[in-house]
Amino acid sequence: MYTDTGQSVNMRYSPARRGYGAMFGLMRPPRGFDPNHRFIGDIKRKDFVASVGLTEAQVCSTRFMWDFAAACRAMLPLVEFTTRALGLQP
């Protein structure tokens, strides 16, 4: 069962992704989850997507691996959040 630790993840939803949770999320909360939980909308999601835009110049640059590593670090809070929510070790 998910326990609210009081931590939240700042997620931005792009216009292209609006409605994604409603379209592909669960209709009801999963068994064992409080339907009034403050993050129930996120708990009902089936998928989480994180991305960072890189320009063609960044991808072709000799600094690409540094830019890629920085992008991975930027997505780490979401990965850690979902890992903990699943009861796994980050």
C-alpha cells in the first residue's frame, strides 16, 4: 500500500499530454488506496513519462554526454518517487 510521505514531485504537463491520465488511467482507485488521497489522480495513472528537450546542436556536440547526464539528473525525482511508491529501493 502507498503511504503518503508528505513529499511531492513537481510535474509539468505539456498541452500535448493533457488528458493523458484520464485517457489511459484507471477508472477507480486501486484496491487499498484511499479514494480521497490528495494524489489519487496520479495514483490512478498507468504510465509516467519524463523528457527533456535537447537541440540538434546539443546532440551533435562533444558535450552531449554531459548534457545527457544533466537531463537524467533532472528526471531523477520522478524516478525516485515512482520507485518508492512501488515499494522498491531507489
